[in-house]
Amino acid sequence: MSKKGDKPREIEAKFNASIPKFRAIEQLERIAGWHVVDRRTVHLRDAYWDTPDNKLGKDECTLRVREVDGSPEGELTFKGKPEGGGRTEEIAAVRSGTGPKDWARVRQAKPIVDALRELGALDSLKQDVVLLNPRRELVLRKGRAEETLSLDEVRVEDHSYVRRYIELELKRGARASHNALVRALAGKFHLEESKTGKVQSVRYWLQQRRAEAKS
């Protein structure tokens, strides 16, 4: 549990997946004492930002504006460098399609703008990747603890790229309980941990495509 004054921390595990594993996990009702209490489908459009020299990516940070189900309201999220199996996460509500100059006028976004300025990235940010993701979510509970299990089919806007991931994110409860659930899920479905972030994988793929086009 975070101490008062600490920034929120994202605690999650991510695995590579396939259509058969998606289908198997979609049928899940319970695992290791956890029960599926809700299922839902959302369509995400995630616009990622970085500097031309990939300053945020090199620091293992991410900056995105997320649109859910085509809403004109977006969610600006800045994730700090992973440390100790988690990372700090700042979130602010912004309008879809806006950029850094607009975010600077949003009071809730000030911690994000300040962090970007401190990293020397604020004045040279550009939108570089847009991911489209029809996501199937399963909500798991065990007592008062809660996790979200996501089945992600990630595509790149205007490209043929597609990759599938399974994510397990702690929403409420103890870190030890989350770790035990991660082990149980990976063992039951023979899951392989994803070593690279979604957007990092896409950027690498796009770099390869550009290099191939030039050769």
C-alpha cells in the first residue's frame, strides 16, 4: 500500500498470447481462490508521444492519450521508469486530440507537465504511434482484493501490425497476493512473460519497416 503523499503506482504483469490462449482464458471462472465477477469489452485508441530522439522511451517512460469507445474525452497518462516491479503513474482528464500546449492549461495535468519539463522533453514532444486495441476485461476478486485481467489485441493505426497480450493489473489488495495470482495464471495457461512494452515493440517494428523500405 502506498504511503500518504506517494504517487500512485501501477503493479502489473504482461504476457505474450495467442488466439487459443485468449479463448481458454475467456472461459475462466476462478483461479487460486479468485473469482471472475464481471466481464466487459472496451475499444481503446492510445496515442503515444515522445521526442524525435526517443527521450522518454530511452528512460523507459511512456506518455499517452487514451480514448475509450470513441469518447471525445481522453485520459492523459504518464508512466515513470519501472522500479521494484512497479512504476509511478500520473493521470489527468484531457480532450481527445489535444497536445502539450493544451495540457499545460489543465490544472489536473500539472504534475505530468512538470515531470515532462524536468525530463527535458516537454517542448519537443510529438505523437508518434497510435495503437488500436479491442480489449476484453475480466474482473477478479478475492475478498476485498481486486485484479483486472485484460486480453489485448494490439494493432497499429494505418499498419498491418497485430500482437496479442494478456495483462494482469492489481487494482486493490496486497502485492504478495498479486504475485501469487500471476504465478498461478502463468502456470495454468503456460504463459510467457513479455519482456518489451507494447509501444516499444511497435516502435521497433516500425523502424524495421522503414529500414526495409529504404534498402
